[in-house]
Amino acid sequence: MSASNKQLRINSPTVDPEDGNYMAQCQFAIEPSLIKMLHIAEQAGWDRSHVVMAALSVCAGYAELTESLPVLQ
């Protein structure tokens, strides 16, 4: 399997959501996957600023959507 086809893996949290380090740990865990996705979009020909704005829009929509849904597992 080539490096570009390798399945993404995100580490699980090691602290509770109430812990002061939870947000930093979450960001550290998801950053490599998000950066890779943004980079792939740029390589496909999308402008970086539009890729970032589109990703933020998708995330905002996901946050609104998940507030009304039960937790997905």
C-alpha cells in the first residue's frame, strides 16, 4: 500500500473533555489528517484560501447538524 493510500488514524483522547488540555490534545490529534486533506484539495487544483473557507463551512455545518442528532458511533 502506498503512503498516499494509507488509512488515516486519529489518536483517542487521554483526558476528559473538562480537562484544560483536551482541546489542545484534540487539535494535535486531528491536525495531520486535516492538513493532508487540505493539501490533497490544493494538489487537485483548488485555491488554498477557498479550500480553507470551504472546510470551515463544512465544519460549521457539521457542528450545527450534530447538535440535533444523537451521538454517532
